Amino acid sequence: MAKKEHISETPATQFLRKHAVAFSEHPYEYEEHGGTFVSSRELGVLEHEVVKTLVMQDEAAKPLIVLMHGDCTVSTKNLARQTGRKSVEPCKPEVANRHSGFLVGGTSPFGTRKPMPVYVEKTIFDLPKIYINGGRRGFLIGIDPKELLRVLPATPVEVALR
């Protein structure tokens, strides 16, 4: 077993501490373009329990965050319909970085540079624990998914595609 690394604070962990959210730290070896498949493999958890943070924008280029199971994709058509928008699309990486303050691959919904609405795939709340980015590439945190509703402007949606 590898020695537990010390993880320095990120805007995400500062946000969680400020809001008294209990979380566990899970550093892993980051692989470029590896996504949730790599993090789930490295942590030894199901990819369904790893939640990706996606920065998207609507037709007016207003940003929003979508939290989705690692083994699912987002139906942007259903997301637009359920949120009252004409269309929704992923932001380009540099635009997502500007909105969130995090590098793509290290984006967390906690402690973002700009406040953004957060949409959470409804079935995420059925899990006992989720692993979500802690604000740095190669660093996930484990939390109770119900904390998302307590500390974020989170709205449940049904937009998953398998």
C-alpha cells in the first residue's frame, strides 16, 4: 500500500471545510485523458460511484455545472429541456477553466471562481458515497452525495445516457 500523500488545500477543500462537510482524500496517479475510468481503477471503486464535474453553457453562453456518473454521458437535449434552455453544450476547455478556476481534469463543483447553477443526475443521490474531484488533477474526495444539496445550488435532473 502506498504511503498516504499529503494533499495541499485547494479552493474546493477550503469550501468543504468552511461548510463543515466531512470528506475523505483520495490522491491517485493522474493520466491525461484517462477520465473516470482511470480514477475508479486507481481507487478500486466502481466508475458509477465516481462523479464527473462538467462545465457546460447554454445558448446565451451562460455557464452551468453538470454532475454525472463516471460511466454515463449527459443528454444535452434533455438537460436543456429540463432546465428551460434552448440548448446546452460543453464549454471548450479554456472557457471551462475561466468559469470554474480549475483545470479540466481537476474541476470541482466546490469553490468555483464564479457561482454557477449545478445540475446533478438524480440517481447520484441513491449512492451511499461518491468520489468527486477535489480541485486538482489526480485528487478525488469521498463525500455523502446528500451534502451536494446542502452546500451547492444543486438541482436534481434525469439526463443520463448509458
